[in-house]
Amino acid sequence: MIPVLVIRGQAMGQVFRKLLVPEFGPELRVATEDYAGDSVAAARSKLLRRKYVVALVTDTKPEEIRQTHRSMVYLLIGAGCADLWKLVLMVPETEVLLFQDRGVLRQLLGREPTEEELTRGQTEPRRVLEEALGFEWMALDKELCQRLESVDLSPLAEHSSVQQVREFFRAHREGRASLPF
């Protein structure tokens, strides 16, 4: 089975690709979408083909974790057996990963992040990046992609979201995957 990561945004796809390709090689596919709904549709499409295992990484607001989880599981379970997919929810947005290491953020911004940026980045990372870099939404994603090319992301490899995806793909590669009970 071919491992596929589905995630919102080219930049976050690039982050996960840089962190996972060293272990999973060119076989790893990364599908990026602009919206959470499109991400679910892409994951479902891959699952229906029956030759992929899919990790869907998406964001959710703290107050919507339970509802988002239920909705996503409902949509994914209809497309494939539960041991063929993994759902990873990142609160509040996937870009929060970039705020988990000061050095990574420093390289990304091209300067030392302020304490306010570090603090606000935990609750509104995309907005902080928009303000700090002077780009909005789609333009921000393109700018982040360019900047990420030269950023050492290795300090983010141990983050729980990355580890969940890595362990899911590893379990399938090693034939250890099974339904959680």
C-alpha cells in the first residue's frame, strides 16, 4: 500500500514532506488542498482506490474538536476500513507546528520572533505569519513554500502530529497495522 499524506496548504505539505521523506522515500505521496473539505474529499478518493493508506492532517478550533473528529470519521469510514486511514487534528491550525521551535520560526521569519508572536502563534498561527511576513492567505502559502526551502525543520520531527503520521505509515510498511480497539 502506498502512503499518502493529505493536508491543507502547500507549505504545510512541504513541511511534512521534508520530515517524512527521509524515512519513507519517494513512495510517499503528499496531496495538498486549499480547504479542509477538499482535503477530506481527496482522502476519500485515495481510500476508494484501495491501494493507498491515507493520513489526513487537518486543523480544528479548540471548541470544535469533538464535532470535527466525528464528522471526519463519518466521512472517512464510508470510504475505507478504519485501519487504512489516520486522522490527525491540529489545534487551532496546521501552521501551529511552525511555532513549536523558536529556531525554526527564526529561520522562517528571517529575524528573531517576538514573545508576542510566539504566544499568539499558539492560538492564531496563520494570522501571526500573515502579519509578520506581510502576505495574506494564498500569497502567504506561496511565500512560506519559498522560505521553507532553506529552513532546517528537523527540530519539528518529534512533534506529536508528525510522530502520529510517521507511526501510522511505519506500521503499515511493517505489516503491523490493525484496527484500534
